[in-house]
Amino acid sequence: MKVLITGFEPFGQSLINPSQILLEDAPDQFPGGIELVKAILPVEKAAGPEALVDAILRYQPEAVICFGLAVGRSVISLERVAVNLMDYRMPDNAGQTVQDQPVNPDGPAAYFSSLPLRAMLTALQSNNIPAELSLTAGSYLCNQVFYTLMHHLATHGQSIPAGFIHLPACPEQAAHFDKPTPTLSLTIIKSALPLLLETLT
């Protein structure tokens, strides 16, 4: 089974991004016949979603998991809903800001994740990894990429497991934040990946 996983480059106050580190350190093969293909996405309004679609077209994956950073969250968040809204709380890495705009003017209001989220939650929590089901991926690039993913698959007749997972900040980032911020170690974040992938097989 070929699984595409994506992460983001650093943005905002962060000099690193745990989603990028997760991808860079992950092996290409996992038990159960899982082959990983990877893409690091720019934190830019146009380039980020375009890089995702390019990766889908290039690799033709059988499942897609997009990862991103959610500063302030203390657990791994399994996102349920992608909304057709862009409302940036900060400029992207190209200095662009957007308010109250749709991701796709012709798309529906929202899409549900097609990942086995309940099984993923159980797998993580039963291995003492803090996790939750979350109803919102926000309105920044993470949600935009999530919506773009689901819309692309829906409009191209691809019914495959796909969705978005938010990661907390890691301790290595803490010194760069203005206020105390919850973190989760990279060791724990990396240990979550095989458990998540196992639910796809």
C-alpha cells in the first residue's frame, strides 16, 4: 500500500516544524507492506496546496495523511472536518494574508476526513500517546491543504483514506515562543506514525 504523507516547512515564530522532522526521519517502508512517499509543503497560499496536488498526481497514493503544526495544542489532533474557509491569523511565508475567503468558490462548505479516525484514536491512546478527535483544523494553511486534498479526491473520483492530523509543538521550539506553550516530544510524535499507518491496512 502506497501512502503519501505530507508536512510543512517552518513558519511564524518556529525555526523548525515537527511535521517536517517527522517526514524526514520516517523510513520508506513499514510493516504490512506500507510504502511511504513524502512531500514537504511550503507555507504559502498558492504553493502549498499546489505542491500537495502535484504529489498526489506524481505518486498516485492509495492513502494520504497530511500533518501540520498546531501551536498551543497539547495532544495529537485527528481532524474530522475541512471547511471551505481561509482566514489567516498571520501572514504566510510569502507575506500573504487572507480574510473570509473560500478555499474553492465552487466547492461545498466542508468535507469529512476519510481516515479511520476512531481506530487511530484508539491505537494512539492504547499506547499512551495523547490524542483527540478535533472538529476544526483552523482557517490557516493546514485547513486549506486539508480542504484541497478532500476536494481534489472528490472531484477526481478517488475514494481513498485521506485526511489531516495536527501535531503539538515540540520542546525544541519552546524557547522561541512568547509565552509558555504545551509541547510533545519528537520521540512520542515519531512513535505515533507506525500506529497510525497500521490502521490503514
